[in-house]
Amino acid sequence: MMRGLSGRAGIVAGGGRGIGAATARRLAAEGAAVVIGDIVEQWAIETARVICSEGGKAVGVHLDGTSAASQAAIVGTALSHFGGLDFYHSNLAGGTEGDIDILNCPEEVLDRSFAINAKSHFLATQAALPMLIERGGGAMIYTSSGAAISGNPLQVAYPMTKNALHALVRHVARKFGKQGIRANGICPGVVMTEAVAQHLTEDYVQSMRDSLPHRRLGRPDDIAGAVAFLASDDGEWVNGQLWHVNGGSLLRD
């Protein structure tokens, strides 16, 4: 068990399925109470139901991460249901359809990508930080991507937005560290979530597996463990970092 998660309360945004759902289950298994938000409310409710059926504490709600009012509402849910907020895992991502290269990416695709992959994290931070500071400190944990630094020739908007998120992580860590705030991001490699699996052929999956210096591709639980560590007291001295959890697909300091 991680130190200091039992009895804590937190939010997992984009927690209805995939990495977010696995993270919510892991945090609940560690003893934390979790508010799960998702644009598809039913996914969030179902993930919370599973957690509660296993003896954990969770509630699922609708969350539009690109809306300041919706972000404020999910923080309010954490306060009303669980009495406070100790961590916020901002796990929203998407908007990659039509994101090809700089000469073939329409402006509306760029705008949508920034709304989902950068603005949502900005708004989450504005909503959650005052509560975390009032609590005496806490953790902001953001899901980024290895795409931010890999030099992908097939996307332009998504990597741009993820680099914007990295600037947010470092800003929050620098500005609010003395007030007990830790801000970190996790950059997953290829994780076989439902959303990823439905877009990939078996041949492509095999080619990715062959190129990876590991025996397998990623699983949602791999990221969940890293998030749980950063939310816990075991991760108390980690601040302002972008962690690449990727099986070795990108090797860097």
C-alpha cells in the first residue's frame, strides 16, 4: 500500500474508462475516496458502481473538462460528498481526428485539440488549486503523452497541446510548491485502452510490440500505479516532473 492515501479524497477527470478508470480503481483500493468525472456520464457512474461494489468509495458525475462551470461543479462534488480535496488527476485527452500535419490540419481541429488537451487542464487547475491549498497541500497530476517530445510526423496539434501542458505543470510546481502543492505529469507510451485498441490493426500492434524494448505494450494499470504513487505521501518529494511511463519506447533523462 502507498503511504497516505487511505482517507484522502480526490478527483479523476476522464475516469470513465481506460487509464482513468484503472486509476480510479487503484486509488480506491488504496483507501482514497474518488469522484469520477467523464464527458460520458454513464461510464463514470458505472466505474463508480464497480468500485463501491468492491468496498471502495466513489461517485460518478458528468464532466465537460472544457467548461469552467463543470470543473467547479466536480470540485464541489468532492467537497460535498467527501469533505475535501487532496488530489486531482486531470486525465482528459482526445480531439485527434483530422490532426494530420501542419499543411493538412484545419484550424477547427487545432482549436478542438487545445480545448481538450490544454484548456481542460488549465481549468481543472483553476478549480482545484484553491481547495488543495486550503487543505494544506495536495497533488495535481496530469496525463500528458510521449507525443509531446517524440517528433511525430503524423500529428501537429496534439503534440503542441501536450507541450503546453508541460509548461502548466512546471508553472504550478514553481508557483505553489511552498504552499504544499505538487504538480507532475505522466507521459504514457502505447497503452492498450479500449479507445486505442479499436483504432489499431493487429499487425500494427505487433509492429509496436516488436519495436519496444519490453515484452509487452502498456496496460492501464501501469499508469494507475504511477498516479497513485504521485498522489500518495510516498511521492511527496516529486514536483514539477514529467514522467515517461512507456516500457522504454522513449529513452531520455
